[in-house]
Amino acid sequence: MIRFENVSKTYPGGHRALEKVSFELADGELAFLTGHSGAGKSTLLKLISVMERPSAGHVYINGVNLNVVKNRQIPYVRRDIGIIFQNHRLLDRYNVFDNVALPLVIEGMHHKNITKRVHAALDKVGLLNKVKCQPSTLSGGEQQRVGIARAIVNSPPLLLADEPTGNLDPELSMEILKLFEDFNRHGTAVLIATHDLGLIARMKYKSLTLDHGRLITDLLAQEVL
Amino acid sequence: MSLLFKSRNSQGGSNNRNGISALYFSLLNFIRQGINSLGEMWRTPIASLMTILVLGLSLTLPATLYVVVKNVQQVSSGFSDAAEISLFVKEELNDAQTQTLVKRLALYPEIESVSYISKSQALKEFKQVSGFGQALDYLDENPLPNVVLVTPTVRYRKPQAAQQLLTKLEAEREVEFGKLDIAWLERLNALLSLLKESVFTVGLLLLSAVILIIGNTIRLSIMDKKEEIQVLKLVGATNAFIHTPFIWTGIWYGVIGGFVAFMSVVMMLWWLESAVAMVAGVYQSNFVLTGLNGNELLILLSLAIGLGFSGSYISVRKYIKDIEPDKV
């Protein structure tokens, strides 16, 4: 699903965010990406969603080299990737329905199908009763779940989450993680960046650990644990 | 069209439609976005209204100047006999010879009409008009010459063409010399073209102002929606999708601003109508102010729409490119 080959990223100004990172995430796999803040987790996710381009090396998604993707093709790449943020990035001008519908609207989907899919997505995250609410009236956990509904509404084969539980208490965090596990069981590959080590410890999934831009954990060793 | 996952069908998206219905749906979407952006303007009525009024006024000024030029031209076209040519025939000519000249001149394609005023006729008229009646009787002989009055066709009334015609007529052997009073006509035409030039220049300046105003308004609204644009880019909206609402806003500003300009010209004319009628009455003229007709309204509107489009297009191209999701 995702393959990194000796990927380095240096930001203008000389900050080396990633150094020769190589790993592979299989189809339908769920993995964690950990590391202290500033270790390069966000940069790695940005390289997958083409918000940034690598300084060296190659990133492949489903065998397609992202380096050959032209700028005007980027939107079509992002339509295949559901992205979830710590600050959920909902638009306060719109209600929950419109927020979740956004990825479908930009694809030009028919109105009837949009309603059906948005309701299905909100049902999955348990917020079907909040369809007409404004995001600002929801609690933090609910807002995060709306963000998740938006990410999965067009059933992308790949989900990226950047600190999805950052602001939530352990109980809510667990709930969110259960959601991700559920999507994963339906065949979606999921990559979750988090520094919540307690959370990872309780679950038996691969984890990639970044330290100052280098990948330090051997995946095989992790699996033995 | 899924770029990364070829087998992934796009669940009833626009992708699996054939050519014509895809076109239909994108057109439908375009129109829907147009209506949405009109609603968007309605959400901030005061700000939109101010922009529209500024645009309206900026368009009113050149439109008014245009109307002024149009009316002045209309007035000046009433002075067609200004280009009348007087031909003084040689004294030794008898009446029959003069009549042949008149007939020959009437055949000229450049000439609309010819009339002959004999010296006795001229003296009679002069006595009536001048008021020297009695005094003229003391003259031994009639000092006035025989005159042929020539009215050129419309094309030959313009100063230069009339001058050319005069030279040609003077070459006739019966003609002593000809006279064409075109100095003041030349002055009038020069003034008119100066007026036209200044309308053009002022218009150009104000129209560039319109582009800048719309461009700046759209820039502000882009800045205002920065977060929304970032999110749209994140979920995979194409540039065209993000640009369209802003372009529409520019077009709407153009449409409404152009209409405001048209209405203010109409109102201004209505306001001036009675005053103009009074002036025309004093001059015993039946002059009426000409306003803007339907065609000119269409031109004004399409000009305004063009300006709205250009202004918003410039802003959209310049500023949306810089808004990227990672630069939070």
C-alpha cells in the first residue's frame, strides 16, 4: 500500500525532517507511527498526502510513484486518501452534514447519493443524530468523529490520522481507535501518527518509531514483541 | 478517475458518466456554484452593497461621458448645411449658360442638391433681411454676383472632403471662385474628437479602477476563506472547483454594478430632461436628450462582466495558489 524508499526531506532553511526512511505498509494493514514531537511524523504523513515533496528518495502508494504525480493531479491523489487531523479542521460555516459531504461534493456526486453516504458515514461514527448541528456546538470527541466521518465518507483505501486522539481523554481515545480498527477490518489501510504510547502498547499492531528523522524500530522485532 | 487505484470505482461520482452527460453535469455544477456565490454575497449585504455601489459609480462616469458625446454628435449633425458651398459664377455668363452649369452640377455624384440665386434675387433678399432697403436703391448697379449654392452629399460634408469637392468645382470654367465656410466646422469637429478622446482616456482609467476594485474585493474574500480553501484542497478539490465561486462573485459584481450604472444614467437623464427641454425651447429647437438604448445596455453589461471576470481571475490565480494545506 505505502512504500518509502530512502526518503529524505529537508525543509528550506536546512531543517532535516526525515533522513533515508524506508518502510512498507501492506494492503489493509493498520500501523502506528510514533516518536517525540518534531521527530518527523507529520512530515511523513505530508509526504504521503503530497502536501510536501521528498528532497530525495521515492514514495509509492499502491505502486504509483508520487514523484511522477503532477501538481494538477494532486487533488485526485488526495481523493484516495482519508486524512484526519488533531484539530479536526471542520468548517464552522457549515453544519455537520455539509462538512462530511465535502469530499463527495467536489467529486460531483449526485445529491441523492451524497445524502445516503453521509448518513452512512455519520452512522458509523455514531453521530447520526447530529446531522444538522454546527460543529462548534459539539464536544471535542464528537468533532473528532465528524472529522473521521468526513475522511471515510468516500471509502478511501487508505486512511491517515495525525494525532487523532491528541486532545481526548483515554476513554474517548480508545473509542476512536476502535473505529479505526473497524475500518481496518473492512480492508482499509490505516496509518496513525501518535505519541500516545500507552495506547499503542495495548494493541498488537506494527509501529514505526521516528527519532530525529530516522526510523529506529525494526518492524520484525516489533512483531516478535 | 482514481489516479492511484485504477480498479477503484468512484461510487457514482462524475467519473463514470459518458461525455455528454459529464458536460451536462459540469455545466449544472457551474450554474449551481453561480447561484451559491450569489447567496454568499447576500450573507454580507452591507459589504457587497458598498462594493457594488463603488463599481456602479465607476461605470456611471464613463457611461455618462459617452451619453454626452452621443448627444453633442447628434446636435452637430443638425448643422449639415454648414458644409454648403457657394460658387460665384463669372460675370460675363448669361442665364442660359448658368442654367447649364446648374444642370451639370446636379449630375455630380458628390452633390445632393444645387440651387441658383441670381443677383437680382439676392439683392431682393438682402434688402428684406438687412434692413438697408432704402439705402440700396441709391446704388447704380447691383453689386452682388450670381451665386450657385451647392449642398454636398453626407459623405462630402466633412471638412476635408468638402474642401476637395470645392477644389474640383472651382475647376469648372464658368466658376469664378468658390467659398466654403468650414473653419468653425473644423473647430467643432476638433472639439468633438477631443471630447471623444477624453471620454476614452477617462473611461480607460475608470475601467482599470473597476478591475482593481473587484480584484481587491476578491482577494479579501479569498483571505477570509483561507481555512476553507485549505480544507477543500485537503479533501481533493481541483483548482477549478475552488476558483469557480470566486470567479462567479466577480461576475456578479460586474452584472449588478453595470446595472447600477445604467440605472443612474437613466435617472440622471430623467432629472436633466426638463432643463434640457427648457434650453432647447429658448433656442427654438426640438432637441431631445438621447439616453442609452438596449444595445448599449448590453455592451455596458458585458463590459462590466468582462471586467468582473478579469479582476476576479487575476486575484484567484495569484492568491489561491499560495494557500496550501500545510502552511497553517
